[in-house]
Amino acid sequence: MESIVAKGKDIREAIAIGLNLLETTKDHVAIEIIQNETKGFLGIGSKEGIVKLTKVKNEKLEQSKVNELNESVIDEMELIADNVSNQKETPVEKLGETESVIQEPQMNPASSYDGKVWVKDGHLYCKSSPTHFPMVTVQPGISLYKNGLRVKDTTTIISEQDSYEIRVEDEVKDTKWSVSMDNHRLKVVLEVEPGFKITKKVPDIGANHHIELIAEEVKEIQNTLSYEDVLFKLETLNVRHGFNHTEISKALEAVEPGTFEIVTGILPKPGKDGWVEIKVAIETTEGLQEKEDGSVDFREIKTIPSVERGQLLAVVHPPIPGQIGYTVTNEPLPAKQVHPVVLRTGNGVMVVDDKVVATESGRPFLEKRGQLVKISLMQKLTHLGDVDLASGNLRFSGDIEIVGEVKHGMMVEAEGDIMVHKAVDHATLNASGAVIGYGTIIGSEISAGKNNMLVAELGHLLGIIEQHMTNIVEVIGQLSQSAAFKSSDLTRAGIQPLLKILLERKFKNFPPIAKKYVDVVNRSEGYLQDDEWREIAVLLNKLFLSLTNQITSLESIKLLSRKVKDLHELSKTPVEPDSYITISSSVNSKLYCSGNILILGNGCINTKIHAGGTLKIYGVLRGGEVYGRLGVDINEVGAESGTSTLIAVPEDQKIVMKKVMEGCTIKIGHRKYTFTEARYHVTAYLNDNGTIEIQ
């Protein structure tokens, strides 16, 4: 069927034009409206009416004209062939040109270009047809201009009567880069994001009634960063040292975003604190020995090292200073300060140059807490009988070995180790070193490493005191800058009146803490080997607790604050080696140790145990409360009668039990759990959710 697309200022005019072109009437065509007309505003934005008319053939009319058409076919085809061979592609006029090339409408439906549009070499071509109007859809990134005005519609009809231009805009992004220096001025980092250029081009599109203009893109990386740019930036940062030229070159050649460390400073190399090189054996073996059959041989005791008079004990080495470093701006970075050994010698020891020599025979004893090292020789007191009313209490500055028993109400104290071959019955044993018992401990109190436990307790109090004193010094410093303070008599009379007011009104909690520290020091006079603890107690009492009229200066309080801080730091340093308790069994007793506690015999009944290290019981634990700071390992816990037993460890430790009876309670951190039935091979700990996990 013959059809045609016609346009006019409105639908009616478009239909009239189409009917005129088809030389027919409305009764002989089918009308399809493609686009309704719009008037716009003042002519802007108006659209033409477009219709498609399809001629309905009349069979009778066709039959009457068949002969006439047949006679003209040959002549018409020859004319078409001549037109096609002579036809040339005529580009639609670009904007700015003064002439437009207009093709006369070709009504011949046999032409391959009639009513079609195409693109070649970036130019838009079209050939109008009385039966079809070519159409173009413009995709994003492409602009189509008609007679110098941009076409706003996505899809539009192309006509040879108008001039068109296809425009594409290339996309260019500049290279982004930045140079930054860290706070310590130890490195300079260059961050680069290379730029690029995207070249867009509309490819050739074959002739069609409707085409889409789509741009092809070619992306080219363009890193415009130059060596001169980088060096100029480094110069503005005053960078003088540590250039990494290889990394700079990589940054200049980067085709992807990246970070490059282009300047690196020199870290200071740490030195080494002074240390003591021990030349003799000072460690003892691990207490009582277990046989292959699992029993304990109580005749096998520790091998105690000893030295002779004049023997070299140790060599003191001075600290080795570190090497200085440099920032990227060539500023020196001093190495961490190194500290010499603070050596304190006790009985039987003399220092000759950098050597520690024994002046008498005995057991060498070394205790280390940070850079503080104590070396002495422990003499040994051997008591062949029982410790009772006949012998009296035993106190010795070295080791004590008791061949017999320690009877009811008696006390044994030693600065070294205590070894008892038989039972300890309702007595007290205090040792700075270890306590070893071969008999049963009955109703007694055993303490090992009491000096270390005192240091831990006093160190905790000093931490609180240090914080209070820091705040007091800060408040007094602020008040001293005020005009009222300078004009008063406090400058001449000291700060005692002001200090009294502050303690009464602002720091009410400080005096009780200071008094508690002083009381603990006074009660533990015989166990504290260092005078610093007593010195601080005296100064606290003098400055804050007594009602003295002596003039007090701010400098004296600052000096005390520094001493408190230093001693507090020392107290947090673990002691080496730590004390320990090794016994056979205990009943209704109390065991305290700053280190490990090992019970190798039948076990413990109704005993309270505190171990600063690991607690291990080879036998049975029935009743009482036990605590192991570094974990607890017990063979059997509880009794058939449901005796209350508590085992506790910190939140980061485990409790291991081969057998645990009903009614026993474990405590891990602040979490508790009570067993409601007997369990075997139990390991308990806190999981990631903070609840007790039992395996």
C-alpha cells in the first residue's frame, strides 16, 4: 500500500498536504497521527503536526489502470537507474554556512536513500521522501544543532530544508596531587590521582529511517605532575633530608591513583640500658620432685647454690647509648635515654670497679625490679630441733632450715627462704624468698614474698596519691598567678594556710589515703628493705597530716610529687625472681604468696590461698577459697557432702579441674558459676561475650 508522512502547522494542514501529495481524498486513506501540534509561547517551543496517510486501494480502479501502469514500468525503471547512478551524497549545511543544499523530494519509492538519515565522517546526511520523514534520537553526551539552535528534544525529524551540526564535547580532568608530612616529620607522602582526556566521536551510521546518535569514547591517561612541581612543594615544606627519588619517579609515571613515600627521615636507634651479668648459679631447682609413678619423693630437696669468699658474683655493664635520628627537615631526633643499673649490695658483697665480689661464703641472692638490682649473700641458719617455747621464735637475715616441727603459736621469719622438714602446727612463717614444707600445714599462716606484696599494696596507694598531688599542684599554681595571692601574706608565710583550705574543701579524700599509706609503712617496718617508702611516709605526714607551723613551699610539694611518681612506676615493675610456696598439704590454713604455689601431697581442706602466680594442687581441694592470678590447675575439687568451695581467677585466665563436685563455685573476673552436678576434665574461661565457657 502507498503511504506518506506529511507535516503542517497543525493536523488539519498536514492531512491536506498528504492528500494533495497522494492525489486522493479522505475516503481513500487511513490516517495515523504521529505528532500533535503545539503552539508554544511566542513561537518558542512550538511543534508541527505530523500524520501518516496510507492509501486504500480500490480493486476496480486498479484493474482499470493495470495496462497503463504496465506500459510505464520500463520507462520508469530506466529513469530510476539513471538517477541512482548520478546521485551523490550531499551533506546537510553546517551552522554558519550561507547556503543550504536542498534536495527536491523524490517520490520514487524504489530509492534506497529516500526518507532515510545517516552519518558519515561526523556529518549528518538525509534524503527526504514524500512517504517517510527521517528521524534521529540523540543520546547523552551529544548535542544536535538545527539552524544554529540546539535541538532540545531527544528524538526529532530531520529535513533537507534545514541545516544540522553534530557536536560532541571532549572531557578533560586535571591531575590531582598533594604532598603531606606526618606530625613527627619523619616521612613525606605524595598522593597522586592522574588526570585523563576522553575524546568523543560519533561513528559512521548507515542509512535508516531512524538512527541513534551514540558517541564512541577514547580515554587517554594524562599525568601532568612534574618533577619540578614536587621539588617546589618539598622546598616550601623545608624538606632537606631523605629524598626517595625512585618513589618520586613512580609517582610521575603513575597511571592509577596511588600513595608514594617520597621522603623518609631516620629513626633514632635505641640504645641498651645497663645490665648485670651474673657469673654464678643463683637459681634453685623447682622444689620437690615427682617420681615416674606419680608419687613425690620428699627426701629429694632443692639444690641450693652457694659461693665461696672472694668469688666473682657478677659484672655490672654500663648503658650503651642509642644513635641519633633526623627528621626530613634535618632536625635531630635524640634516641631514647638509657639508664644505668642501680646496684644495691647487701650482706657479704662488695663492688670492685664494675665487679661484684663475695666477701664471705653463702647463698647468692639477686632480686631485680626494673633497673634496680639487689645482690647479697644469704647465710643459712639450721635449727636441728623443733621451734617451740624452748627455742623461741626464729628471725634471721638469711635462710632458715628447721629439721623438726614448728609448734603451736610460734613464728619464723627469714629474709631468705624457710625450709621445714616436719609439720607446722598453728604457727606463722614469713619469708621474703620461698617457703618449702615437707609436712602438713595445720591451722597456720604461711607468707612468701611479703615484701613484694607490700610493694604492690603501697604502689596502688601511691598511684592514687600521685593523682591527687598532681591536681593539688595544678590548683596551687593557678591560684599563685592571681593578684589576690601575690598581694597576700601567703607569699611570705608559705602555702600552708592555702593548702589547709584546699584539703578541707576541695581534696577531702586525700588525707585518708595518705594516712593509710603511712600506717601500712609503719606496720611493715621490718619487711620494707628500701628507705624510699619510709621517706615518702615521713614527707606525707609532715606536709599534709600534721599541724605544723613550718613554712611549706610549692617546690617542696612538687619534689614530693616527683618522688611519689618514680616510686609508683617502680612498684609496677615485676620482681625477678619471684617467691614461691611448695608444701605437701594444708588444713584450715592461710597461704599467701607473690609468686606460684605448688601443693604436691594430699591437697587442701578449708584453706584460703592467694597466689600471685599459678596455683597448682595435685591432690584434693575441699572447702575454702583459692585464687590464682595466673591461673588454677587442680586435680579434684569439692566433696560428696557438697562442701562450699570457691576457685577464682582474673578474667583473662583459666581454671582447669580434672574432677569437680556438685556445689563448687568458680569465679572468673566478675562472673560466677556453681556446678549442679559432678563434671570431669573441666576447663573454664570467659568467652568473647564475657560469659563463662565450660569445656
